[in-house]
Amino acid sequence: MRRIALLCLALAVPAFGQTTLNGAGATFPYPIYSKWFNEYHKAHPEVEINYQSIGSGGGIRQVLAQTVDFGASDGPMSDEQLGQAKVHILHIPTVLGAVVPAYNVAGVSELRFSPQTIAGICLGKIANWNDKSIAADNPGVKLPDKSIIVVHRSDGSGTNYIFTDYLSKVSEDWKSQVGKGTSVKWPVGLGAKGNEGVAGMIRQMDGSFGYVELIYALQNKISYGAIKNSAGNWLKASLEGATAAAGSVKDMPADFRVSITNAPGKDAYPISSFTWLLIPVQSKDQAKGKILIDFLNWMLEDGERMTAQLDYAPLPDNVAAKVREAIKQVH
């Protein structure tokens, strides 16, 4: 009996011990990444994937410094950043998400925001909730005489990049005065760290306005508005709207670095984006490289089926097929 017990114990212990992959970066996809890494671990108990949700800027810095096995970002790395890399880094798109204009105004549950209104609020030109611009977007809604408290990201952030990329497309004033980037100099407002921090501050502060990834608004039960898209239609964020925005890309670039904010099309939600894993083509540890390849293929086969549970949209089939080919570069 003792021999049988020892044999069973030996079989229960992974033959090659535990391997931990470390990653860091975007908070935008953290809910789905957390689920994926947990589910992958269930299927492969010998592998742990440790992911730190520190913001896209931090993820880019750490993958460039080679202190992590992979990074994650919602804003693509610049040519200058890619030029600093010691090994070639792939942008692997994983899911589509939507950034929403979130707000907390007592007694007001449904609002609409035109692009010009969003830009005006973020520039500090629209400073009160009963401003005529907000009233024009929302006929019949009783708006309070209350100051707007703008909440923005304080850290280097892909959500920043998506939101400011959108604002730079719809507002010449924003483009010339602030511009786009993972970090920008905000004209007005209070800073908070991560999508989590911005959502928490909006939830606590009456009169606040900010921007977060859709899942953070839903999880925190924060109101978020409809936006007038490039076709003139008012849309609230949805998986279908993000998918429609992605469908506007007829020729996906070979490196997958593409913007889909303010996309054309009557059904395209205007603040949509891919988010990317930043994968070095050559891992410092060959065994970890093989695990990364296996995980990325698992993501395409199994992980993409889980996206709707957490309000992300899966990769379009044509993009997934290109990603499958790109993964072959990793070793």
C-alpha cells in the first residue's frame, strides 16, 4: 500500500517543476488576462503566469528592460521605442475593448456626449454640468448647476493613448494643445492610477467625469454616456460596436499597429481599440519561449471564446489567422 501511495504522489508532482512567466502592463485588458492566465494554469498546473497591472507605459518600459517575459499595452510602441529593444518585439493583438465617457451626476442616469463636448470638458472649456453644450446634446434632461470634476490617468497608460488618440482626431484644439500619448499634460482635472483608480474616484465623487474601459464601468456600476460617432449616430459602448470599428480596417498592417478610434461606419463605436501583448521573438529562457508560444495558440483557440463574459470583443477571424502566422516567429 505504501508503494502505491508513493507512486501516486510521484505522478501528482509535475515532472519539470513549476515555471513562472512574468508579465506587466495594461490595465485595460486586465480582467480578461487574469481569467486567461488562471484558466491556462488549470490546464497546465506546472505553469504560473504572473501579470502585474501597472499601466501600458510600465509594461513597455519593463519589456524594453527585459525584466519581464512579456509586456502589454493598449497603445502601440513607437518606432523609437522599438528601436531601443535588444530583441525584436511583436505586437500580438488579443481582444477588442471600448473606452467609455464615465460620469457621476446625482439624479442623472442617461447622458449623451458629442465629440466636441467631450473635448471641451477635457480642455476645461466646459466646466459646469448645465453648460449649453451638454444641454444641446441632451434635450429634456434636467442638468444640475454643478462643477465638472475631470478625472484622468496619472500613470503612463494605454487607455490614455486610446482616449487622447480619439480626441486628437475629433478636436483640432486638443490635437494642437495636448496631443496623443500614453502620458500627456492634462489641462484640468485630478489624476488617478490605473483604470481601477479612475473608476474608484468617479464612483466616489459627485460631479465627476472621466474615461475607463467598459468592464470597469460595469463592475463599479458607474454611469457612462452614448457618443455621437463619425456617421452621426449616438452609440453606447458594446461588443458589436467595437467589432464594427475593427471591421473598418481593410488591410491590417503586418505589425498589427493600427488605430480604430473614430472609425467610419454607422455601427462603429468611436473609442474602440485593439490591445496588444508585447512578445520578444527570442526569449532569454528557451523553455519559457515554448510556453509563450503554447499560451498564444491556446489564447486563439480557447481564450477568445471567453471574451464576451467580460465585455470584450474577440479578434475578427481574419486578424486571428494573421496572428497565428505571426506567432511562428517566436522561439
